[in-house]
Amino acid sequence: MEARNSVIPLNTLRDVNSVLVNENIAAITPEEHKQLLKIPRYRDELARIISVIADERTPATDRFRAAKELKRMREGGGSATAVRQQENPSTEVPRVMIARDEIEDEKMRFVSRAAYGAKAAFTMQMAKSRPSSASEDAEGFYTVNIEAAPAKSESGGNRSFDWQNKITLQLTRNEIVVVAAVFYGFMPSCTFSSHGPANDKGFSMERKDGGIIARVNATGRSYAVKLTPPDIFYMGAILTRQLLAQTPWLDSQMLRDLLQGAFSDGAAQPGPAATSTQPAQPAGAEQNNAPASDGKYHCSECNYTIDQKITDYSTKKYGRALCLKCQKKR
């Protein structure tokens, strides 16, 4: 994963105190830190407050408010009375774990993860969409680009890929949420189509055999790679960062809770019923099961044009739109 130095970790009390001293706030002593962390409700709050103070992009009023919250916490948290108020005191003192994101928009293209299979390669890269006339996308939104390329036939057992014939597409603001739900394990699969100027590109993600099958297709081409758990972790981190960049008022736990709540039905009912078969729509548009913008339905595997009857049948039986040829393969 690239651009590791763009994230400054605050893993220890020493790191936290360096932020506080820089803001003319008294450092937290080890004993005070220990007392604060004995109170369960203070643990997440302390991490949140320090992250707000540390982020220079946060408005001054919010940083000032966070400093006042920290002061109140320190005045009450270190007392014996506050410690006795907890029903189950914790004897373990965890470290404060914070990561301050300093990845600039123009450097996002350097943050990516690639996965390689026997027949194809797949990459995920941070990106930001172009500004749109839609009010919510007037400045663009944080998303990811995905690419897939076929393997070359090389002598000597060397493995390389034909990036000249790659398929590239960018996730819409709705698609990145659904894909993140698959990576987090709240959805078993998702399928999207009608990408590109000719509406001839699509992709799918499917959890299978301890990994995720990432498939990218265009007319006459389809490349699939199985993502390993490390791939899922690093690509999931990319998805998480982009969603948090788009919703800076959330933290990672809030994001996870929202994804779980939004896709709880999908998590509770694994299989075709939880599969998304929505075509890609322009940024800011609502997605539904209507045909693509060309007025036609397309196979989610090979992008072949199919009629509504076949679409309805395959969606009901297989959880996605499939032509007759692709149905026979399943």
C-alpha cells in the first residue's frame, strides 16, 4: 500500500502529548492517563477529542470545543469518585489508537493495491470524481477506480499482464458504499453494470471460499481475480478512507455501525436475495432496477443485451441479470 508516510499514527501517550503540548495544553501524565482509561465511556471520547485537536484542518471553533471537553474530562476523570462510578472496572489499560489522515487529493493516485491471479490482475486506487452539475457533487466526491487486465502468455513461466487492454471504471457514490459492505462482510455480493460512455462496462464482487471474487467486464471481455484476505484488508482500508473523507463527521466505528445497519438484511440473509443488481447511474442519481440508460438490460457477466423476461428470471433464480449462455455455466 503506497503513501504510508501520509498517515501519522498516534499510538502512544507520548505521541498524544506531543499534540497537546503543540497546542499549549498540559501533557497527560501516565497516572492520569491510567485513571482516564479506567472509565469505559472516556476511552473512545479521548481518542475522538485528540484526533480533533490534532487535525489542523478542523475548524478552530471545533478544536477549541474539543480542548474544553478534554479539560472537563481531566478534571472529573482522575478523581476516585469517578473511578468508583463504573460497575466493572477494567484492569487492562489499552493504548490510545488514532490515525491522522494527511493524504492530499492530488496524491491519492499513489495509494493503491493490486491483486494478481493466474489469468488476470485487479487493482483498486483512491480517486475523486470530476465536479458535476448535481448539487451534492459540485466539487466531486471521494471514490475509487478499479482496473483489470488479462495475463500475457509468456515463455519461461514469467507472469505479466496486458495493461494496454485493461478495463477501467470508477465507482459511483452509491456503489462504493455497497462494495464496502461486501468487504466488511455485511453483503455476500454485488453486481453493477452500464459503466462507460457506451454503457458496456460492469463489475461484481462476490465473497467465496474465504476470499472475494472481483470481476470486471466489458463487451466481449471479462477478467476475474480472487482477492486474498490481505487484499481484502488493504482494499477495504482504501474504501474506508474514501468513505470517511466523504463524511468527515464520522469516525471508523460509526462508519462500520452505519454499514452494518444499512445492510443488516443482507447480512442476515446471505445468498442471492442480498445481491445488488443495480446498474450504475450518474453521480447523485438514485439507483434502481430499471434498464440501463440505453433502454436495454445487460448480462452482468458478459454485458450481452437481454430482454426483461430473462432479466427477471435470472435475477430471481441467480440473484443477478444473466444471459442464457452465462446461466448454463452456473
